[in-house]
Amino acid sequence: MANLDFFAVGRDQEEIFEFLFESTDIRLFELASAPGTELREFKSLVDVQRSFELGSDPFGNGVVMTFQLWSPSVMSRLEVRKVKLDPRHCEGHTFRHELEGGALMQLYLGGIHGRVITKSHFGHNSEVRAEKWGVSAGANWKALGTVSRKIQYHIAKRLAVDRVPGRPVLAGAAALWNSGYELKGSAKSPHKWSHEGLCPVV
């Protein structure tokens, strides 16, 4: 698996989307549709901004915005799966939609919650794991590696201005961190990140 955790707020996140739309062949979808609705695709930064307040994490869990990234150079078919729901537990709704495939990429965004910046995440399956789950067909795994490295390089090397162990800190997040905000996996975590690693909140 490829995994990159990082810290980003408003403008940082805008620059990630601008890169995806302008410099890759990525098509951006929500991770799963709301019950009873079609799956939304976002075709521009403006599309994303209409649906989300970038940089804000009102629940403090680091997954306030969740996306699936599909690349035509990686997957031969774009497949949307209809998922059955139990209407007794979903306000009467019987379905939702999500993309299907083992070589999809995920982007989960955190942001500001009080005086905390929660982590964001980019990642995807490895070919080995996808084969184990029986979802490796129809994917160009070499191409996935190429697209993934391009995205990770842009986040970790071009946009980041600081880092804690294994986690880049992008410019807007770094400015807030230097002014006293804490970097955490989630707002309720008893630990925060420093240049030395995880340390207890005191």
C-alpha cells in the first residue's frame, strides 16, 4: 500500500486540487454518495468549494472530506456500484453509490478544529493486497505507481515547507503550527506531533 499522511489547511488543500485537475488525468468523486442519491463527481476546484468548506474539520476526526480518485491511465473501466441499504436504518433509503475497483486512490482531508490541525491522507492499495482481495483485475499497476508518486511528490516536496516524522506539513498548516496550533491525528487524541515525533499533550 502507498500511504501519505500530511497536514494541510484551506489554501494548501486548494493547491492539491488544482494540481489534480490541471496536472494529472485524475477524475475526482466522493467516496460514497449520500443515501438515495447518485455519486457526485467534482470537475474543478470550484465544484469542490461549492460542497465543502476547505480547511475546516468541524468534527475533528480528520476525515471531514473523503474522495475517490480514478485515473483512466490506471483503470480500464469506470465502474459505479449500487450498494443496498436497509431502509429501517437509513431514513427509508434503499441504496447509495460508490466507485468499484482495487486501484482507486483515496484522499481524506482534515483541517482546523479549534486550535488543532487534524491530519489529511492520500493512499491506495498495493497490487499484492488487491490480488489478495480479488480486486486487482483491470488495473495498470505500473501506471498507478507513476500517478501516485507524482501526487505524493507534489504534496511532500513542492507544497510542504516543514515536516514531522513521516508527515509533511504544508505552508498554511505550518504557519498556524508556528503560531501555537497543534498537529494531531484527531482533535481528541492525547498526543500531538512535534519535530521529534508524537508526544503527550500537556
